[in-house]
Amino acid sequence: QESMGLIKATNIGAALSGQDAKDVADQLIAISNGFRMNTSNAKELNDVVSKLTVADNKSATSFKEIATAMQGSSNMAQSVKVDFNHLLSYISTVSSTTRQNASSIGSSFAAQFARYQNVKGGQKFDAENQDLSNVERDLHKYADINLRSDSKTFKSYETVIDELSKKWSKLDEVSRA
């Protein structure tokens, strides 16, 4: 039964995206695992395929590019409480705007999520020995956004990004950097 839901969604995704079934199956399995979806739930997997197809049709990017980027970032997204729909939106926007390689976009988001997780975890430096406190400091200094809702609670990544997106058009070039 589990494989039937995956096979059905894979075949639909392959037909809609022009990819071979193996690539779509790998994408759907990675996305499902990252967001803890049930691969035996045909409706849930078909919803993923449908949302990827809608994003493909509404943006200057493709099902394949979005799914590939999500394949590399969905697990880390879940760790910072970014849901499927938000990650889909972030990746579609970045992909259609930058036209960067899909794997690079996925890796970039995974790195951002890991960095955010490290800030939340109290680490002082990242793997490149960069000061992590600058994330919190600079968001507050340049955009008046706090990473914490109180002294002991961090906001979700998507909440911070939603707040930043509302202020983005009013930020000057230095603040955007």
C-alpha cells in the first residue's frame, strides 16, 4: 500500500515535470522524509506534486528545480519550524529571481537553517569561525527585528522572514546587505 501511493504520485509528477520516475521518486521521498509525511498517503504526496506544479506554473522556475532544492533543504527546514508551503515559496522566489543552480539553492537554505539552529542553540561561531551573534545583532540594528519573542524563546525562522519581508522595501541598501 505504501509503495502504491508513492508510485502514483511519482508517475503523475514525472508526467507533469518531464523528469524520469526515478528522479521524481527520489525528490518525493526526500521531501516526505524532511517534512515527516507519510509516503503511503497518496493524497498527501499528490498534494506535494500539485503544489510543485502550481509553483512551476506561477514562477520562472520549474517543478524539477523546486523539488531538487527542496530535496536538499527540507530536513533542515523542519528543524527550524519552516513548513512545506513556506519553503516552497522561498525556493520558488529565489530560483526564479536568481536562476541559480537548484542544488545550490537547496544547500544555501540548508546552511541558513543550520546557522539559525546554531544561533538558537547558543553557539558563538559557525563552521567557518564566523560570529553567529551578528545575525541577531544586525537584524535588530538594521530592521528592528528580534529573533526572540522573549528572553528565553526564539521565533521560528518563517516568522522572522515574514517580519523581514514586510519591512524589506523600506530598508536602504546597507540595511539589506
